[in-house]
Amino acid sequence: MYNKSMIRVGIGYDIHRLVEGRKLIIGGVLIPYSFGLEGHSDGDLLSHAIIDALCGALSFPDIGELFPDTDPAYKDARSIELLEKVALMVGEKGYEIVGIDTVIIAEAPKLSPYKEEIRKSLSQVLRIEPDRIGIKSKTNEGLGEIGEGKAISCYAVSVLRRKNG
Ligand code: MG
């Protein structure tokens, strides 16, 4: 049983515009589509939301503070690699990831065919079993800008526990 004081919870959220001339990368996986996510980095909003969920759980600075979009070092950065860095920071702080859950809200493309590949990609950088990672995708029922296909948004929650406790 876990002592309550050893458990930490974090939440993350992100939204990126869909634009022409960009690759669509979600959770480190290239998804064939005619639009991609705008951003200083590769625009991988799932990796961004999970980074913030991990940072929030341990009161780390948020993604914008850790990897500023004014820093040329992060221009076109592979966000999955930034997520790996943050996962290592979690370990260095003495915590391990119990589980991650996520919701991706996209009118298109349909993401369900890519869920397993995304889960595998995340499990490699987070160094946890794929079955500890929830990936859910849904539409916005045609409502608002996400419903019109102008953007994709994402929520993530993390649960961490102190190691060796
Ligand atoms: Mg972002």
C-alpha cells in the first residue's frame, strides 16, 4: 500500500493550431494528414501536456519555463525528447511514474489507428509499461474551433510515487 504522502498528482493541458506545411506529430508519432501542428517545437501537444502533468506533480517549472519558445535551442525540437528529459528529472527527484492518462480532442484525423504506436512511443521515453498509459481520442462534436478542425487540444494527468518508500 502507498502512504498518501508519497503520491503526487499533476495535470497538463495544451492546444495547438492546425496549419498547412507542418508535419502532424502526436506522442512522437508521425501521423499522415494534410495539416500539422503549429509551434516553435514540432508542436507535439500530447508530449507537451504530459510534460506539464509531470512538472505539476512535483512543482517543477512548467514547460514554457523549462523550454522557452524564445530559445533557439528548442526551435523545431522533438518534443518527445523533451518529455524524456522531464521523465529523467522525475527519477532524479526520487519519484517514479505510476500512471499517465490523456485525452486528445481532434475533429480529424481519426487517431484511434495510431493509439498503440503512440502508447509504445511514450512508454519508451517514460520508461514504463504501455498499459500504464491511457490514450483516449475524441471529437469536439463539431463545436467551436476544435470542431471546425482549426486546432487540436489535449489533457493529461500523471500520478507519481516516491521510490523505495
Ligand atoms: Mg504546446
